[in-house]
Amino acid sequence: MRKFAGDEYLNDDFMKQILTIIIALFMAVVAVAQNSLVYSESLERLANNGNAVAQNNLGIVYQQGSGVARDLEKAAYWFQKGAENGSAPAMSNLGAAYLNGKGVERNLPLAVEWFEKAARAGEQGGYFNLATLYFRGVGVTKDYDKAFHYARLALDADPSESFSDKEVNLKSNRLLKGRIQAFLAMCYRQGVGTSPDMQKAMEYMKLAADNENPEGCLIMSQAYETGDGFPKDLAKAERCYRTAADGGYFQAQYILGSRYLAGEIFGQNDGLAAKYLGMVVDNNKNVPPMVKADAMLKLADLLDRSGGDADRAASLRSEAAALPAPDPAKIHSLIYD
């Protein structure tokens, strides 16, 4: 089987970690909605007049606390209204509320029921939520074949019209599609509901990366950087690293910070080096202590070199001293293996 540059990240533990992250995203609503939808009296009027899209949007507004006090019970109420009036995205959102016990008492059978209704209406989020439920065995009997089946249906489904704003819809659907593609890539890599196929796994990772999915970008960054398996493209590699870094992956944060500091591949940029090394330092998502220590020391050196905050530099060195001493070979293994 052909080996790609991105395979460094594709070990079994990492696959399970990424799958866990992807399947945790049950909501059909994506983060872009948080900053794009805000409460307005006109939105509430439309919702009170029975407009299903407005009812779903108002539920999102209350769920996010966007322009109004956060109220999960009101969010669930409006999702219920939207779902009863035929909004498939509202059905998915209501199912997610029951799944997570947000605004309503947790009820797995009702979560599955509303996801199934959304799926029958052809809604991408409904299909994908069912895929994640069957993968995890939550509310249903674990069934990898069904998980893969529903993920495929999600990918082939028409994009949802979840929001009244067309631009929000485009961004939302792109992000959701990227998550579905990343999920399918993992299925092909792990043989979940289908035969293992590394070629297809990498193809789906590329598609996910093209849709700015952080997991796909983390894998594709290496492939674009080396030109192994895909055309070499350093601009795409840098962009993928940044998307993965913004998505919380310490590997991308550390690589970018170190390379901007040393001027390797992407050029020297002390400001960006400080930004991404700082992200590693502040990242609390299972960053290996040795990697964090090295980021602290590099950031301290950068502060000294640029005449920055001397007290912070000293504090970083003090914190790093309590962690395992950096070893380049071990750090390379922690980042890529």
C-alpha cells in the first residue's frame, strides 16, 4: 500500500483521538453561526408567526447567548417549534438537545427519533448525527456498518438551509461537509464499516482539508509540504498548518512556532512564532510535557531576543524547569508519531 507523507500522523491512537473529536460534534449547528446570528425583534416576530427557519435560528441565538441572555430551555423550546413546523435542521438541533440534556432532560430515544426524522427529511446533520451514534453505540446498538452508511448518506445529501443568511449557510455547510469527509477518511483508514483503504483515506482527508477541516488539514499539511502523494505546495501546507493550529492541534502549533522562529520553510516571523508557541504553552489538550517545555523555552528566548517581557520570559523558564528537559529526537517522535 502506498505510503504518504501524512502517514506520520495516521497511527491508530491518533486516529481514535481524531474520531473522538469528530464524533463529539453532534450539533448540526457549527461555530460560524455563533458570530453570524444575533437576537433581533424581527427574528422573534418571524418565529412567533410560525416561520420554521426563524424558529430554528432563534433557538441557536438562545443557545449561544448571541445578543440575548443564554437560555438553553428557550433554545430547546424554539428548536421544538421549528422541528414541529418542518425545519429539518431544527430536528437535528432538537435531537442534539435531547442527546446532551441541554435545555431538556436527557432522553436518548427522543434524540435518535429526531435525528431519524431529520435524516428522513434528507438533512445532512441528521444523517451525520446518526453515523456518530452508531459509531459510539449511544442510544442505539453499536454498528460500524450503519455508521459508515449514514456518513456516506450525509456526504451525498443536499446542503441544509439552516440559516436565513445565505453566507452563513455556505460557511456552515462547508464546515459540516469537512467533518463528514474527515470522518469517512478515518473509516477508510481504520476499516470502520468498510475495507481499509489508505488511498481513499488520504483522498478524503484532502477534501476535508479543502473544506478547512482541522483534522484533514493536520494530515494534509505534511503531504503538501513534502509533495509525497500530492503536488508539493508550501502555501497550502502553511495554510493547513494554520487551520489545524487554530483547531487546537498542538502538533501544528508547535511546528509553525518553531519554523517561524528559525525561519525554516515558511520564512522567519517573530510575531507569528510568538503566537503559535504561545498557543502550545496555553494549550491544555494533552500536550506532552516535553513539547510544552520546549515551547516555553523557545518563547522565552524569543522574548529576550526581541526585548519583550523579561518577567514573563523568566516565568516561562521556571515553569519549563519543572517539566522534562527537551530532547529533539523525542520531541520529533511526540509531534509526528
